Amino acid sequence: MIVNEQIAIDHGLKKDEYKKICDLLKRIPNITELGIFSAMWNEHCSYKSSRLHLKNLPTKGKNVIQGPGENAGVVDIGDDDAIVFKIESHNHPSFIEPYQGAATGVGGIMRDVFTMGARPIANLNSIHFGSPQHKKTKNLLRGVVHGIGGYGNCMGVPTIAGQTSFDESYNGNILVNAMTLGLVKKNKIFYSKAAGLEKPVIYVGSKTGRDGIHGASMASAIFDDKIEEKKPTVQVGDPFTEKLLLEACLELMAGDSIIAIQDMGAAGLTSSSIEMASKGKLGIEINLNKVPCRETNMTPYEIMLSESQERMLIILENGKENLAKKIFDKWNLDFAVIGKTTNNKKIELFFDKKKVADIPIDTLVENSPMYDRKWKKCKLPKKIKIKKEDFKNLKIINILNKILSSPNICSKEWIWQQYDHTVMGDTIQKPGGDSGVVRVHGTNKAVAASVDSSAVYCWAHPLSGGKQIVCESWRNLIAVGAKPIAITNCLNFGSPENEENMGEFVECVQGLGEASSYLDFPVVSGNVSFYNQTKNIGIKPTPAIGGVGLIKDYKKMVTMSLKQSDNILLVVGKTEGDLNQSLFLRDILNEKNGPPPEINLFNEKNNGETILKLIDKKLIKSSHDVSLGGIIIALSKMCIKGKKGATLKKPNYLMNEFEYLFSEDQGRYIIEIEKINLKNVTEILEKNSVHYDELGTVNENELIINNKSKVTIDELIKSHTNWLNNYMSK
Amino acid sequence: MNSSVITFPGSNCDRDMDVALKKFGFKNKMVWHNDVELPKSELVVLPGGFSYGDYLRCGSMASKSRIMKSVINFAKSGGKIMGICNGFQILVETGLLPGVLLRNKYLEFICKNVFVKVNNKNNPYFKDIKKDTLELHIAHNEGNYFCSKEQIKEINNNNQIALYYSDKDGKINENTNPNGSIKNIAGVFNKEKNVLGMMPHPERMIDPDLSGEDGSIFFKNLINNLK
Amino acid sequence: MKIKIIVTLKKSVLDPQGTVIQQALNGMGFNDVNEVRQGKFFEINIDEKDQSKAEEKADEMCKKLLANLVIEDYKIIGSQ
């Protein structure tokens, strides 16, 4: 087939991009080469629309061992231990085939982590679906949950936390973001940078089939009516093989045979080989006849672009081939020497003794397109003034039950009970809390992780929303007693070719960067998913933040369940009573406009650090951050978890009760303390200039808001748990 | 006290079991499925996981692996063998234990704490356990125990039912049945009571910081009774 | 009318179960087995006397539920 402009366009390349390829090569590429360019230059691999803006994110810090640019980020947690982590999207495939799409998403992110030598110790996920009434939602939810469980459970890695939301903007584009944490010794981290000449290039894992060819291009294309035609690109995951691959790789990594290792993810053999060569400033030569294939008559084009799962590319030290082969034989995995490193900085492919591709590596990587896309700044919306009469006739308990049972607040136990969250015997905080927490095996340390996003805030004002999610992630870690270390981000947006969507991206990233820089909470890995768009409609901007923190002594970990009657409850952080963009205003008064809550980074940091001090002194019995739904929802969840009640005091403010209970002012926590410690705690808070209010006391089994408004905990539990169970069993 | 934990391709609770056994005083060895000989042991454990990916039928392919010949001989000579979760499925596939484990009734993987009522304490696994019910943890997709009417009668007559799913007071009914198991059965013995299979994971309940501590009671008791 | 349907993974789609079953069979000494593909079998009773109409309905069932055409093929193998 002779390549022309039309074929290039069919590959998702733009006219000028095709022209650039011809200019760089000084000739017309053949079809295999075109395939390679289209894979490397698409949005998913090249970050061509996002690179310019991602550059500004803070990526360094005293605990950062490896920032973005590797398979995953790495942070130091002391004593020669390090945590490797990353979050990644698998949105488009999950919409087309929810089980396999989600499963391979989980498989892919785990591979990213163990490629670096780390044994995965925890999985998390952030999943977003369309309106519950939409006809596809239920099946997509079920399929995605089964897929995540199917893969993670089989791997024997606990799924310790997650986030699920419903919003009609995801009707045609669901989001499935999977995150993995791995544990590694600092001196045994493996990287993808090739080094040395004439080193053998090894292929291990499953055989290559025609699955997922151009999956990476699909992830960069807007869904349209022809979506059915794109179907064959969905890959099938095989967690059993991945489990073997994990054990085999870790066994090989225990020795010193590996120079570099890279998993074959998006754009398979193409991106893995090119990235390794590019980082090492080397060339690579591959004999495609040596690649283990599952199907007959596969062409070089297909072999290079296949996205078959559970495969790795390794560059070995010379002479270690037999030793390595023995290990992979033991685990019944394919092993083949398929090429070698060269010094000519080119990728050269051979097939049936003919050279089928010959491309300078820098044309694919350094010279890949980078765009400064046009974007539109988003104005801060005007505050909505609520009229007094709007609050009339509203009954607090009714609203509380309604919000507790709403899709975005209700218990997600139906979901996480399908994930093995206790395997590996170190899960000390299960899903459903502020963060999941796992012990660092055999030590007194524990690692906390949470994943958050606030699409509604980001949609209302991307700059504030971007800051808010970082703060929320930080708070979720603090609330369990973990010192926040670093974050990973999965940036899910609409089309970058649309000025508004691009603006959302630019400003969210800006906000995210500001907050993470101020909080010393750097970004160490991440992924961008654009084109979450059906026809002209993009999703609400949904950056998901995965935060990781360290608990030095896991005995000091705090949970959110209320512990003991008569203990005192404090709200730490100032309650302003701003209802704009609160769940109350949106769902109860049906007002969708207005700015998201304001972020005060100084207070955020100061409040959080002070809470950590109190936890370290063992003064806090339970704690929970105040987020969606405000004080009353946060407190209800603490009651539900601890099966205890609470009696509220009259607020000190001259503030409408609804504003007091339902506003989503940021930087706040509810903490439970013992009476005898009240003076001690308030002194510490005052000394650190942290605002606090007395919220009330813990009681046995009733939430008492005032004389007229009370509700039993059993009723709250019912409201909280029934919605999802009923929805899924219908 | 020597024990062996067998690792099959796809086992994933083998390390957890190793940790638990060692915590309570066993000298434990890990044994590879392709080995021929079992090391000298007073207890052999088939751990949980997804041996061979749970493909075909859970436990079916692992039951044919090389080491299983020795395991079966060990059982026949009266050796103590315990299969947890996938290990239980494997033991059923070898025929050492009666019945079969089907897909959970609601077709979903379940991971949660459950209570089990100990039905038969006249064996080294449960002898001297004072409590009548234990809080343990399940995590499985195929734990729905099934056998024929005749078999049920037979295992009942032989006192082969080890554990029932129950509430914390030992009440056994539909509401306390997490997966649809016939008669709420959570674990069974062979006729001679030297082989035990159970779906719940005692090894995940050995520490107050984890899901609970009743697993500790189980292991402490077990090592004492094997002495 | 009783209709029998077989659903299998498409030839081009990886069949992890089949592959592992094949390896297990080889390990047990069935050395000449070089490929195993597995699938699902359905037997559907339908109140419809006309064979072609029944098969037409079955075909629809396959497309809408029984098979996921992204990765699976189906075949109506008989009706009586």
C-alpha cells in the first residue's frame, strides 16, 4: 500500500502533521512507518496539546525520587523504602466494552508499577457514569465494577479506596481511572532508559495478537455515530498471565540482569521500544519475525501496533539471556530475544529479511508536534443570593435523608464489597473512609491513599476547582493521620480543539499547580485523557487526583467512626455558610449556577498541619473532612460508621441553619475528642491560629440537630445504603 | 511444628498464609506446584487465590498439578491438610472432599466479614476452641457449596460439616447465607476429619488492626492440637 | 421450540481460558493438543412454532444480550 495524505488522515493525523512527517523523513513513509508515527504523535502518547501546560506543574520535592516521565512516580517513605504510584485512564475502551475496558485499565496501571520493580500493594479507582436514569448507566456500572474486581482480585492486590459519581455529562463518555501503589526498596528501582550498545532486547509475557490495534488513536478520537466500527480495537485482559508476569519479573529483578524495562501499554511494541531508545539516546533494531504471535500472517504494521496485554520489553545485560529465559519458562511465559540496541539513534525493523521501517528516533519523540491550543478564560460566576422564603417549608431531616441517599453521596458498599480489599493482610483502613490505608509489610509504617475529583466545582470555575481537588486529597490523607507526600493526576477533559474545553484544561491545571506547590504536595506522575466528548458535548472537566501519604506509626491511624458517647465534637476551620455550588443548592433548591467555594491555601495548610499535630499527640478519637454536603453530611457519615449518635449545639453564628449545616466551605474537619482533652486541644488550635467551633457531643444512637429535628442512626444507615442496592437489583 | 504451603500459578494468599503460620509458631516451607515431593510436614495448606486464573472450573487444573499426587497420598495416610478458599475448591476437585463450589448466588464477588458456627469440634482443627461462632473473612466469587441430597445426608451422618454461615449468636438462616451455599455450609471435612476445606480466610483475621482477631484463635488452637 | 446456541470468542480475540486449558492438557500428557477455544452454550425454550421466526428471534437475542459482538461470535446450531 502506498501511503498518501488520505491514509494519513484516516490514521488520525492532520494534513500538516503528515507533511511534517514527509519533511522529517525526506520521503513518503511506508504504511508501517505511518502507523508508528500516528501512534507516537497522537494525543495519548505525545501529549501534544497538554505538554506546554503540564510543564508548569511542581514535580519536585524532598521526598520525590522520580517525577513524571517514567512508567510511574516514586517517593521516599524512609528506611530505604519507596512507593511507586500512578493513575491512568481507560475511558474510551470501558464505554465500548465495560468489563474488558476496566479490567485492562487495572492491568495496565499495575504493569506500570511493577515494571519499576515494585510489588503492587494497593489499587484505587475513580469511576464516573452518566445519569442513573440513562439507559446505559446500570450495565456500564456493573460491567466496570466486575472488570475492576475481576482483574484486581485475581492479581491478589487489595482495592482499598475509590470514588464513584454520576452526572449526565458522562452519559456518552464514562470515566474509568485506575491507580496502583507499589512498594520497592530504594536501591532496586528499575527505569526505562536503555543503556549500552549491542544489548539484547527481550520480549516477555503473552503472545501478540491483533487486539487493540490503534487503541491509542481511539483514545484520542471523539465518539461519533460510527463508534460501532471502532469496536474491534478492544483488548481482552488475562489477569492470570499478568500475575505470572509480575512474579517472573520480580524474580528476575532480584538479580542484576536488567538494564531497562518497559511495559507494552498504549501503542504496544512501538511506544515501548521507542521510549526506551529515546531515553537512552540510542537506536534499536528489531526482527519482527522473532516476536511471538498468537495469530497467523500478522504484518509488521499489526505487530508494531498491537495492544495485546500482559507484555513487557526488557533490555538485558549481555550473557544473561539463559538465566532470564529459565525464569520465564518456569512461569510458563513467552520469552524471545527480538533485537538489540544500536548507536545510530534510529528504530529499524526487519521482517522476512527485509527492512520494513527506518525512522530516526528524534523525529518521533523530540520532533513530535506540540500545540499551543487556543483557550478561553473562564470568569468567576456571580454569587447566587438565596431568598429567605426559599428556605421556608424545608425540613432538615427530610433534606438530610434525601442527600444521604442521593447517588453521589450514598454508600458505595455494593461496589467495594466486590473488590478484594483485604488480601495481602495489611489493609488497616478499608474502602468507605477518607483514605484507604495499608501497612508497609513487616514495619510500623503505613501508607494512605485516596482518589478525588470535583467535576462540578471544576465546571463552575476551573481555576478554583483545580485547587479544590488538590486540597481535598490533602485533607483526606490528613484525616486519617497521614502526612501528605505527593500526588498523581488523571486529567479527563473534552476536546482540546474546542476553546472552552481547552480553557477548562488550562485553568484546572493552573489551579492544581498552585495548590500542590503551596502545599508542597508535588505531582509525580499522571495521564491526560482528552476527547471525552460525544459529538459536540464534552464531559464536565474531571481532573482526578490520587494522593499518597505516610503514617509513621500505624497505631496512630485515625478513622472516621465515632467512638464514645459524651466525647466532644469540634469543627476545625471556619464555617462561612456559603451555599454556592453546594449539593444543597444544586439538588434541593435546583440552582446550578454560582461560584464554587473559595480556597484559602494558607488556612488549608495550617489547619491540616495542626490536625496532624493533634493526631500525633493521640488527642483525636475520630476525624473526617467536611466536603460534599457540608457539616451535617460529614457528621452523619461519622455516626453511620461508628453506629453512634450526636447532639448538636446551637451554632455561635447568627447564620441560617441551612447555611451552617449544608455549606461546603473548604479547609474544615470534624474531630472527636475526649472531654478531659478539650482544653489541651483548643489551646493547641488557638496557638496555631486555627479557627474552631464546638459542634456538639457524641451520644448513643440518635442524631439530634435541635428540639424539632432528630433522627435515629438506623434510619440514617437505611437512607445511606439503600439507594445503590435498590438501583442495582432492579 | 512443620507446615507446607503450596503455591500454584495464580495463588495469591500463599504469602498471607505463610505469615500467619509463622506468627503462631509453625516452621513453614513454601512448596512449588511442580515439585514432586512434599517436605516433611505435620500440616499442608492449599492457600487461596486464583490458581490457573480460575479458568474452566475453579481449582480444576491445580488439582491435576504434579505436587497433588503427594498431597493426595499424604491425605490418605492421615496427614492434616487444610484448603482455604481456592484451596477448598482444589480439594473438592481432587475428590478428597465431597461436593462442589458453584458461583455465588448473586453472581458477584463478595469480600466481607462473616460469622461461622463451628459444627464439629471433635478434630484437631476446632478442638478446644471455646467460642461457638467465629468471625472470619470471606473473599470469593465461587463459594456456593453444593452437593446432592444423598451426599448431604451422608456428610451430615458422618459429622463432616465443619462450619455454617451464621449470625454472631450462631443462628443459621437465609439472611446469614452470603453466597447461597446449601444448608449454609462454609466448610467441610473428609470422612476421617484430617482434611478440612473452608471458604473463610482465618489468615486475614490475625491482628486487631486488620478485620478482626478470631483467626488467631483458630491458628493458636491448631498448633496446640498438632503438638 | 428449543433453540441451541453457541457463543465463542472471535478467532482474533485472545482466549486466556482456552490457552491455559490447553497448557494443562499438555501438562497431563495430551501432547498433541495444540489449541483450545472455549465458549458458552445456551438452550432456549421459546413459545414459537415457526422455526425460521424462532431462529430470527434467537438471532436478535444473541445480538442484544447473549453475545457481545465486540469480542464474541455466535452460532445457532439447531432448533427443534
